[in-house]
Amino acid sequence: MTEQKIGDFIVKALDVLHFKIVSDLDQIKTSAVSVQDFFAPKFLHWIFGENEQIQGYEGLQINIFLSAKRLIPYVEITYEKKAPAFAKIDDPIAMLKKHYGTLYTDATTFEEKVLSVERS
């Protein structure tokens, strides 16, 4: 985790954001999910700015699961520490919504509204 840290509560977006294409909920919830199951982007300036940094977190992990047919995202965000309220804290969900439009942060809703529809 230390390699992602740039400064206090600033991380490299390229080190913390990963994608996986899924067709069912088991591919999201399985405890056997490993880093090898994901792929990382080459560039993120179109979401996180020219410096490709996310401020306000340490130990940040953003996993984006894309539905296999329509690439609709389900986003999971975890972190070890969040900066104090008076500091600048980016909102990764809002930043991703600006790019994707529709995204889900609840796995059950993602399964009901996206994955089950794609299987029909």
C-alpha cells in the first residue's frame, strides 16, 4: 500500500483503481477474488485530473465491476484512513458518476437491475 501514497492523504489514482468484467454476483462477492482478476487503466486524467491523484484518503482501494454486456459499473470503495473534515477530500463516487452517468454502489441492486436483465 505504501507505493500508492504521494503525501499525507493523497494517493495515485492509477494504483488504487481496478476494473473487472462480471456477469453474475458471485464474481463480485467471492472471497477468492484476487488482484489478478482485475485490470488497471493506463490513464485516469479524464476522471481525476491531470495529476491523476485522489485527495483525502490513505489505503484507498476502488474496485469497479463492469457488467459484461453493457459495461455498467458497480463501485466498491474501501480505505484505511480518511482525512479530517477540514481537509480537501475528493468524492470518488461523484467523480466517477460525472464520467459514467449511471453507476451502482450496492451489489444487490446492481444484480437486480443490471446483471439479471443482461442474462434475460
